[in-house]
Amino acid sequence: MPTTEYATTLVVLDLVGIFVFAVTGALVAVRKHLDLFAALVLGGVTGLGGGFIRDVLIGATPPAALADWRYLIVPVAAGLVTFAFHPVVGRLERVVTLFDAFGLALFCVTGALKAVDYGVGPVPAALMGMVTAIGGGMIRDVLAGRVPVVFEGALYATPALAGAAVAVVLDRVGLPLGVVAAAGFGTCLGWRLLALVRGWQAPMPKGPANV
Amino acid sequence: MPTTEYATTLVVLDLVGIFVFAVTGALVAVRKHLDLFAALVLGGVTGLGGGFIRDVLIGATPPAALADWRYLIVPVAAGLVTFAFHPVVGRLERVVTLFDAFGLALFCVTGALKAVDYGVGPVPAALMGMVTAIGGGMIRDVLAGRVPVVFEGALYATPALAGAAVAVVLDRVGLPLGVVAAAGFGTCLGWRLLALVRGWQAPMPKGPANV
Amino acid sequence: MPTTEYATTLVVLDLVGIFVFAVTGALVAVRKHLDLFAALVLGGVTGLGGGFIRDVLIGATPPAALADWRYLIVPVAAGLVTFAFHPVVGRLERVVTLFDAFGLALFCVTGALKAVDYGVGPVPAALMGMVTAIGGGMIRDVLAGRVPVVFEGALYATPALAGAAVAVVLDRVGLPLGVVAAAGFGTCLGWRLLALVRGWQAPMPKGPANV
């Protein structure tokens, strides 16, 4: 039955996205020379934190990840693998960045559509999509004692917001779910990859900073 | 009808408070030389974060700001204006500080009364009022990578707690809402402005710090 | 009646745990030369923060601490005492660490069992137990502008997770609550004290960190 197949596909994609996000979290722990536990926690919050913030804000508690153990095992596995083989994983940085863009595009769409499902209006639903996609990385950076990298010029949040907005608008128009998801996903992924390849930056403040 | 007028007045005051708080958040982003997105996020969390914490803790989800797009547009506008004209806004620091005291006094009262409305007892309701008033600024500082300024001697949280406590007590006594709100607002604003003018400080630890 | 006695005992133990955790929070504030308000807030979030995160995630809002003023008075008292007598409290560091281990063992068990009560599955319930025990300390460290100490090699989170897991498994087996609680508590406390006495460390990443 196609419905079941879609659902299975979505869970698999979701778990892949969580795995890659968790790898980026565990890499930060290793590079700050923190311990194994830090690698697991930073992996876990990077992979699941954005969804947790969204679920707590829209009142969808307990979050899905607490009701399905697969969502907890995946970041643990990512953390262990990264901790054990970090020189190898670190050398695959470009591959990680590529998969990270994939996770970003996936989560901005699933996050926005879940918010719509919970009766949130279109503007906050798009915002929730962006929060789902970038929230975990922001918690990771705060816990690791650094300013969120998303604040320092990389075009990362804007593609997520754009992808979420496209998904929300097309869903409102009434297009089929597959089209809605594909359009939102493609918008975010395309923009993010272009930004990476061409080195696009978010606008920085002009003039002296300490006025 | 007076009820509608009161409601409109409250929304307008609320939006003014959010705007000013958001300006302080965006100014922190500009001064740390972070990008436009950081200005919007730090503006948004400063303006809305305190209310989000309160709403999540008292179970009032989704927070009001996610159900009314005006609450999302205002911090975005504040962030854009501050980012574009930061040398001007920065020179208006004293005006910003004055309006910030106004926002503090407003949010400690509305935050406390909302908690009372949700059946929270008087002591935690006063605490929720303070959290509404100062929580956004604390998230701003953590995200910007600095210790919350509210921890470093400025008399900022105490007036907010006092204003919230006055509002909760007078509400419990059964006074009309207008009196309750005015007394709480006046307590917080008066104390905060006196602290600013006279340079009052919160007590600091005595003796050597690293015992 | 035994039930009432059990309940009273649990509340007293809970308040003792919160007090000790709050002392560690207030000590961090004093050592960073932050003001009295910071001592109270860092005390409060250290004592109550872990339970707040758990309650928000499992949907048990408002958290118990907001429905019972004793849970708010205790960290305030701990913060005031620590602020006023910090040279004395600081010299009692070993006693504080001992009591802190007691609070850790207590909270991992009560946190896990509360999550089970709210219908959370065994794996996430054990995780919630650990979060209850270590979450407050992590918020304390983030607010104080330092990387959570739990990330830097001390065996602190693992005993909490182990104690929570033991409690969840034995509860699922159907043993009486007293046995369940004692076994979980003993597992965490024993492991933590052994780690302190013998200087056990969590695994650190091998090889160069900045690959």
C-alpha cells in the first residue's frame, strides 16, 4: 500500500537526517576535546533539538522522538561512530556538509507541515519549519560554548525559512503532499547548495560595529 | 465599548514593548558583528522569548505570539530597522534604555496576570511575571555568547519581580484590573528608573570570589 | 498511614536534593563575582531546571515546582545562605560534592519514574531520569558562560543514566516501588562515589582534536 510505503520512506529519511545532524554535533564535541558523553549529548541535541523546540512550542508533547526508540538510538549510534572514528569522519567534512544540507531541507519541510497539522497559522508554521531545521544546531553551539555558527554569515537559516514557506504556501493552495514536500525540499536544498558552491554570505552590518 | 478599547490598548502596548526589546536584541547582534539573520533572531527572542518560556511552563501552548502574526512581524521590523540604521539607533541608547524599562514594567504585569489566569498560585505567578520580563534578554545574551547582563549588578530583575508581586497581590485582593495593572507597572517602572538615575546596584558577593 | 509517610519522606528528600543542587548553582555565581540575583537564579535553575525540562517534554505542565511554593522557597534559601556565607560554604566543597551525588541519585530515580507515570516508554523514561538529574547543572553552566562541566570527563551523567535505567527496568518487572527506588538510587550513588574516590574519567577522544 502506497501510504505505508510513504510513511516508511519518511521515517527512513527522517532518521538519515537525524544521523547526519548528530554527526555534526559529535564532531564539535571531539574538536573541543570534550568526553564521550558530550559527543552523545551534542549529537542528540543537534539531531533532535529542533524538533523538540517545535513540539514543545506547538504543544505536541511528548515529542515524537520520545515515543519511538529508533529516534533515540540513531543519534547515539552517530555519536559513537563519530567519537571512535573522528579522524576519518573529520576528513569527510565535505560529505557531512552535503548531507547536512539534505537534513536541513528535509526538516524545514517536515517541521512546517507538522506545525500546520497542529493548527498553527501559515506565518508561524513557516517559522516552526525553520526552527526545526536550525534549532538543534543552535543548542549544540550554545552547549559547546560558542556563538551559533548560523549567526556568522553562512547562508543557512534563510534557505530553511524559504523551503518551509514554500511548503506552507503550496499546502495551503491544496497541492498534493508529494508536490508540496518536493517543492519545499528542493527550494531549501538548491539555495543552500548554491550558497555553499558560490560562497554566498548573509548581509553583515555596515560601518563600525561598536557605535 | 470599553472592553474592546482596553483590549486594543493592551495589544498596542504589548507590541511597543516587544519592539523595544527586539531593538536591544538586534543591537547586540550588530555590536558582535553578527549577520542580518542574527539581528532578526536575537531581536525575536528578546522580544518574545520571555513570553514563550512562561507559556511553555504554564502549559499555554502554542504561545500567543504563534497565533497572531502581528507578534512575529513586529520583532522582524525592529530587527530590520536596527540592522539598517544601527549607528543612529546606537546613539539613541538612552532612549532605548528608557523604553526598555517601559517594556520591563509592562511584561512583568501582563506575564504575572496571564499566569494567574492559568490557575498558577501567587508565588509562582509573580515569578512567571519576572520571567516574562527578563527571560528574553537572558536568551539573547546566552545566544550572543555572553553572561546575562542581568547577572552583573544592574537592578533590573528585582523591579520586575516587585512589579509582578504587587500586581498578583492586588489582583488577589480583588481590585479592578486597571488599578492592579497600574500599580504593578508603576512599581516596576519607578524602581527601575530610580535605579538607572541613581546608579543603584544589586548586592555583590563580599570577600574574595575564588574561595 | 504508610502512604502519607512515604509521600512526606519523598518530598523531604526532594527538597534536600534541590537545596544542595541550588547551593552548587549559587557557588558558581559567587565565584564568577555575579550579583545576588544571579546567585538566586543560578541556584533556582540548578535545583529545579532538570525537572522543568522533563515536565515540559513529557507534557506535565505546569511543573510540580510551580504548583507548590516550598519548591520555590528552598532554592531561594539555598541561594541566600550561599551568597551570605560563601567562604564557609566554599570550604565545605567536599561535603557539597557528597550531597550533590545524593541529589543526582535521587533525581535520576524520581525523574525516570515520573516519566513512566506519564506513559513514556522505558528508553526515553531512563533518558528523562538522566535529564532530571543533570539538566539543571547544564543550564547553570550555560547561563554562567561556561561549557557544562558534565562534558569534561567527570563521570557524572553515566551513573545518573544507569540509576534511571535500573529503576525503569525493575519497575517494569513489577517489583515494589521501595525496591525499585532503592536499587536505582544505590546504582547511581555507588557508581558516582566510586568515580569520585578513584578519579574515574569518561572516555576522551583519541588522537589530535582538530583534524
